[in-house]
Amino acid sequence: MIFLACYPLIVYVGLTRFNSHILTIVLLFLLGLRLWFSRALFDKMPWLKPATLLAVITILISKTVGSDLGLRLYPVIINVVMLIVFAYSLHKGPSIIETFARITEPALDENGVIYTKKVTLLWCLFFVVNGGIALYTSIFSSLETWAFYNGFVAYLAMGTLFAIEWLVRQRVKRNPGV
């Protein structure tokens, strides 16, 4: 749902232009909608439900204690949950990236499996770094800096990683020994 990508913008606009009561209601409503419309994805994306429920809890705690910190922690929660899911898939197997790769290449060879494990590990590193920066901006930065990083820079970094990995994958496919 597009809500996930727009969350920092929604929080920024909500905190700077509207009453925090209205923002809380809007966020809880949007999270409820995400849960409702994502029911079919729960088997494929098991992290979706706990991430959404953690977001609801942090929003409610934030509202209870009168701080916007809980609202700002949502990107951190998403990074932590994704790190857990990706790291667990490395431990238990198959890796998340291998699972995605097998959608288009069901007969993935051993080199492909090794490559997908490395990519999954790279994403784990990304979630650690991105989650750390998100945590820093949540605690120590202005709302503007938090919104800019979590609503723009983090997505730019993610897109860059996707693009670089795609380019590397094309090279690996052409030259399996590389």
C-alpha cells in the first residue's frame, strides 16, 4: 500500500499542520486499512502483520505519553522487522532473495543460490545501516530532517541498491565465474 512510502510525509504534515489527535486517528485508520487489504499477503509477507501491529502500538504509546517519538520510530520498526525476516531466512533457508529469484528462475543453480544468499546478506546490512540512521533521525534530528531522510533519502538509497544489484546480477548471469 502506498501508505508505507508516504508515512514520513503524512507524519510531517500531520504534526506541522494539524492536531495530533487527528494525526493519530488518520494513522490508525490507514494502518487498519493496510491490515484489511493486505490479508491475502500475510502468507507471502509474514512480517507485514507484526510490523503493522508494532506501528499501532508505538502510535498509541506516543499519543499516551504526548511525544511524537513513537510516530518517528515507524521506519525503525520496519527496518528491524525486515532485518529479522531476511536474517532468519539466511539461517533457516531458503533466503528471501532466493525465494524471489525462483519466481522467475525455478531451476536456480548452486551459483545462483550462493549469489542470492550474498544479496540477502547485503540487504541485512542495508537494514542495519538504514535502521540506525532512521533511529538517529528519530531521536536527535528535527522533524524536517527526519521526514527528509525517511521519506526521501532512504528510498533513494534503497532504489540505488536495487539498481546496483540488478546491474551486478546481469553481469553475473553473463559471466557465471565472476
